[in-house]
Amino acid sequence: MAFPESRPRRLRRTPLLRAILQEARLAPEDLALPLFVADGITEPRPIESMPGHFHHTEASLLDECAEVVDLGIPMVLLFGLPGEKSERGEGAWDDGGAVQRATRAIKSRFGDRLVVATDLCLCEYTTHGHCGILAGETVDNDATLEAYCETAISQAEAGADIVAPSGMMDGQVGAIRAALDDLGHEQTAILAYSAKMASAFYGPFREAVDSTPAFGDRRAYQMNGANLEEALREVWLDIDEGADMVMVKPAGPYLDVVSRVAEESSVPVAAYQVSGEFAMLRAAADRGWLDHDAAVMESLVSIRRAGAKLVISYLAKDAVRIANRASANSQTPPQRG
């Protein structure tokens, strides 16, 4: 019987060998946790479609951030829920708004131990649920840019390290960069949602912030997920306008986009494992259809393998705890009888 000349299985035969030779790795420093902070509540409210996640008060948000810091996760991404929505979404640039107050509180307590990124959009703040200022039933791109600039300035003045425009308006990065620089916020970074797809996987998030469009949809400004070359054009436009980082969203269904962007981008690439990806995995695990811990790590490592430097995920805390347990178990000395 002839034997194979190459035996790759030799390098997979023990857990330690497999660990040594693992190519893509996931560390706490690779992760960011999205958090929701709300006006007008006195205690945290569970988000039904996202088990384990909450609409936070300022106090409960600080407790959550303390846990994030203890786990070694370096960054949070804040979303705000205003007490009242409006047609134009003025709550987004309210200096006393939920995100602005939360940002000040986090930076006051944790300083440089925690990077604060703030989502920059209007959908959570408008009565109609669209991401910008309306002209009839169409989002007015250039009027929306003015609102985005006001919001960016307000968030930067509150202490945000990073502003993250997510509305997919043309020219948003360039307008925001100029507005920030004009007022002395040249150190505030921009993480651009550059390839944000019109996706079915945003459902739980839209329920969480009550941002489902009252009419129509967002396909006129969010991307067609079938278009890879268009995604690359959007990325390069944002880089040329001054984006410090670019993002692909969602992550899991678009790993090919993450990979191409990571290969071609001249700035770091983030990928957002969105609410629907989280909810799908959690629901299957709760029913015993998936091994929760194994599926969490497999899904996140795959995003890193595709080339994302930063993975934004509702599973960030779970991932660190799973890795910590695995590390502790691997260092447990064998029991001797």
C-alpha cells in the first residue's frame, strides 16, 4: 500500500499543536461592543429580540462599561434613544442628549482606558425612521449632511474619540471631516460605514431603537448587497474624503466584501456583526440546535480571517469569556489518582 508523501494531519493531532499553528486569532483588543443608552428611563430595559442586551440608563451604562474594561475590550459603540423623536431628528445633535451625556460620563470615569465611538445617524431620532432630512418622501442628501455635521460636532465636544457616520449619504465623510477640523476637533477620528448593505439582518436593531421606516425602505441610500465593485468604490470615496477607518456591515453574509476591502484599503477595516446575526445564533443555541460557544468563536474568527482589524459585535463579551474559560481549562493540571 502506498502512503501519502505529505501528511498535514501530523500538525493537527493535538490541541496544543493546533493552537500553536492557528492562523487567524481573536483577542479582546480586536473587539468593540455596541451599547444602547436611552432618555426617560429609570432602570435598564431588556431588549426582547436581543437577549442579554438593554436600553441603558447612564448608571447602568457605566456599570456595563466597567465590565467591558475588566474584560479587556477596548471600545464601545454608542447608540441613543431620545425621549421624543421629531421630523428632523434634532435629538441627534442635542448637547444634552443621551449619547452626549453618556459619552461625557464614560470619558470622565474611564478616560483613555475605553475608546468611545458614537454612531452618527438620524434614524433613531426621526419620527419617520429614515436616516436623514426628508424632502417629501425622499431623503435630501445635502440637507442631511448639515445635520450630520451638527451631530458630529456635538458628539466630539462631548468627548467622543471616534464618530461613525452610518447613513450612507454621498459626501458625508468629507463634510464631517471639514466641520470637525474647523472647530478644532482634528483629533476626532472618523469610522465610516462605507459598505453598509440594505440587509434583512437589521431587524432586531430596528425594533430596539424603533427605527423601522414609516414608509418605503432604505435601498435608495444603503447598498445593494449583490454589488462588490460598488462597495469598493464607496470605500475609496470615503478614504479619499478622510476616513480614518472603514466598515463593512453586516459582516457574516459579506465576508467576501470584508476580504476585498481589507486587501485594497489603505486604512484599517472594521466589520459589524449585526443584530440579526446575533439573534439568529442565540435563538438556535437556546433551542439546542447549535453549540453556543463554538458557534460564537467560529463566527467571530471567520470575520478576523477575512481581514477585519476590528470586529463590532453584540457577542464581544461572550467571546472574551469563552476564550478565558478555554485558556483556564487548558492550564488546569491533570488530576492524579
